Amino acid sequence: MQHFNSTTPATPIDISQWPRHLLSQDEGGEQAHPEQARERNSHLKIGIVKATFNASVTNALKNACIDELLKSGVQAQNIVLVEVPGALEIPLALQALAQIEDPEPFHALIALGCIIRGETYHFELVANESGKGVSQIGLDFHVPIANAILTVENEAQALARQHIKGQEAAAVALQMVGVLETWA
């Protein structure tokens, strides 16, 4: 029996005979047509919870996220923004949004925050507890949550990630809506 480890070379697998539904998009599998995705997204209700601590970073995250949602077809009136003081408060606000069902529930939620390491254990506490809380809300309420709470060593790392992570949060939320529509 051969065990895989980092020194064992990977043997290429021939996927040329596989049906398309077994291939990932990057392997040539089926993709949603952009116009169909935009049409679906135009009906989605998305909630964003943004921490105001480290505001210059979290505002950039928010701007990139909303811009990506709008480009993807989500209507501005279907995006709700809630601001909370810091990352530890994000899960409670997400929970409040996840409980809303009237006139309709949120299709996905997005968590935006920035935790920069300091000289104390506080960084680990905030990073671990906020991440755990965000994940738990998604599981408890069966709603996709894109977690874009940056956990970085310094401000330079935060600035380098703020735009792309905001965009990625929007993309993850929309992709997970599609996953749950298909499989839930």
C-alpha cells in the first residue's frame, strides 16, 4: 500500500473520458452562463456585517465587496449593510440577520472585519472567537456566510488584501447560494 506524502510524485490522472458534470470549472466542467447568473443574482437578498474597528481597511473591504455584488447583478436595494464596533460583535449581528424571514430571508451573508496582531493574546482570542461564531451562525441557520474578517500581522498585510478579499467575499457568497440551491 502506497502512502501519499510530499516526496511522492503525483501520478497524473486521465480525466479526458470523464463526463462534464464530474469536472471542476477549471478542468472544463459546466459553468453558469454569465447572463443567467446575473439574472439569478438580481433577485438575491444579501446582508453584510462590517466592523468599524480598523475603518480604513473595513471600508475598503466593504466598497470592493459591494462593487463586486453590483457587477454580479445583485440589486443595490437588496443589499443590507449593518455596522458593528468590532469583529467579536459580527456573529451576533449575523445571527440577527439570519433570523429575518419577512418579507424574505437573506440568501447569503458576508462578514467584513480586520484584526491586526498586537503584542498580546487578544489577537488570537478575537480571531478565533469571531471565526467560530461566524461559522456557527451559518451552520445553525443554514445560510451561506462569506467570512472576510482579515487576520493579519500588520497594517501593510491588511492594505494588501483589503480589495481582493472584499471581492472574494462577494464571489464566495454568490457561489454558495448556487451550491445550496442545487444541493440543499
